[in-house]
Amino acid sequence: MLIKSRKPSEVCSSEITSSEAFEERRTFLKVAAAGAAASVISACSESETAPPARVSAAGNSAPPMPGVIKTTHGEGLELTSYEHVTTYNNFYEFGAGKSDPVKNSGSLITRPWNIVVDGECEAPGEIGIEEILADITQEERIYRFRCVEAWAMVVPWVGFSLSELLKRFKPTSRAKYVYFETLFDPKQMPGQQRNVLDWPYREGLRMDEAMHPLTMLVTGVYGKELPNQNGAPLRLIVPWKYGFKSIKSIVRIRFDEQVPDTTWWKRAPSEYGFYANVNPQVDHPRWSQRTHRNIGDGLFAGKHETLMFNGYADEVAHLYKGMDLKRFF
Ligand SMILES: Nc1nc2c(c(=O)[nH]1)N[C@H]1C(S)=C(S)[C@@H](COP(=O)(O)O)O[C@H]1N2
Ligand SMILES: [Mo]
């Protein structure tokens, strides 16, 4: 077997510590104090290189979702197992390690759950998750999902196009962006008791990206209700963008005229762009984005070439026509 030696640019963030990251790490260590497992902070740091812990997936018991329509999206792609999808997570509100969310997210209360929608729209208001589940047809679509830090999954998400929800609130012509916010409640989300990130977690899309049919609000996975660690009861999935855009446990959506502040972009603008389109030609300053490994493949499995827009170029490349994607990364 050929074991390829890695270029320095491929060394993952948990192995390399830039001076900036070192400072961050010191601060984080200070905050984390009492010896809790700390890792260099990044949107996707591979804090655990070993395969995910065999935590029996809390969520295996999640109720099946009735009336889900299976679509042809992603037919033929090889799925990542339910266990990997629900035990190898990024959800800093429950810790920075990949196996923290499954262990710690039991404290999140997902019923009742309301989402406020306001800003540049004619019909601002609030909608409950039960109303969404009852009123909006749920579809299963298999999407590629890739983290900025070179790991990827293929997941059968259950949900619906974000545009279906947004239209109900009648965005005005001034709505150029859509802003999203995660719940802020340090009692339910213990990670928020520390200043690891500027809480609440925030994300945003340009209006045309938000209205694109591939952009999905997700309520379930593998035909079952979304487990807490995956962002219950409602999270975003934008399959052609890096994982950090796919904000979890959403409580607020706002139509904005100006580009909104978003968590990772504001924290480290040289590392995480607003667009965050999967692009093998634009490296992260600390590692290459040309290849990825599939979670669940095993430690010695080869890496895969990353595709432009994560393989969705035919559907989305037109959104960025004429834009310099090295500048607007
Ligand atoms: N609120 C919130 N949303 C979040 C994150 C987070 O830490 N907090 N992590 C993001 C990152 S970096 C990734 S890769 C994906 C991971 O989604 P998954 O755990 O369902 O695979 O969630 C994204 N959404
Ligand atoms: Mo990520």
C-alpha cells in the first residue's frame, strides 16, 4: 500500500499551531481552566483524528417522520452511516470536540420551539416547529456535506427548501441577505458559558443563495427526527458551502439590506469567508482544500479530490458569474 506523505499544507489544524492560534489556545485554555479537553479553535478543527467514539447514538431512538417524500437528489452516492453522522459533530455550544455534542446536547429542549422571522419583509412574524412539520411537505434529499477542514460525509437529510418558508414572510426588494441565529441559552447550551465564540452563533446567505432550491432547512436525518447534536429541531444545509454555514438550532431569521455579521467570518476573516463556497482552488491559510477524507472510511483510506462547489457546480455556478472567487471566498 502506498502511504502518501503529507505536504505541510495538509497538516491539520490540531497538529500545527500558528502564533495567532497559539494565543487563542492560551486564552481558551485559561477559560477552559479546570483541565477540560481543549483544542485549537477552528470552524472545523479535527480535534480528534481517531474515528468517532462508539457512543451509541442518542437519536437512534428518534421517532420516524411520517409522510416524507424521497427525492432523487444524490441517488447513487454512498451514504455515511447514521452512527457517524450523529456522533462526529461540530456544535460548539456543546463543546469543541467531535464527540462532545452527542454526549452533551441532551440538555437542549426542542419543544416548544419558535422561529422569529423579521427585518425587510411585509409579513414579519413567528412560526412554531410543529406548524412547520405539519404544514410543509418534508423531503429526503441525499447531499454531500463537506467541512472546511477536509472531512466530508454524504447524508440523507429530511427537510424542505428554505425558500418555501421565506416566501411566507414576503421579503421586500430591500432584502439582499438572510441572517440566521442559533438559540442563546447557556443553561441548555453549556458551551455558551465560555467565550469560545461570540454567541449566539450567526450565519448569513445572499438572497439568491437563500432562495436556491438546493438550500434546505432540515428537520430530520435518515428518515428520523433530527437528533439534538445535529441541530434539532431546525438547521440549515447549504450543500455547496463549507459546513460552518449550515447553522444549527435556529431561532431567528432576518432579512437584511446589508451583509450581516457572521460568526466565523467576523472571528477570522482571513480563514473563513462570507461565501465559504467549497473550492479546491482556494486553500485555507493553514491547510489545503484540494482533497478530503470521508468520515467512516477508516484511517488508511485514501483521500478524495474535492469538487468545485462540492459537486453542485451545474446547479449553482451561475450565482457567482463574474465574481473573483479568490477574493470572495
Ligand atoms: N450553532 C452552530 N451551528 C453549527 C456549528 C456550531 O458550532 N454551532 N458548527 C458548524 C460546522 S463547523 C459544521 S462542519 C456543521 C456540522 O454539522 P453536523 O454536526 O450535523 O455534521 O455544523 C455547523 N453549524
Ligand atoms: Mo465545519
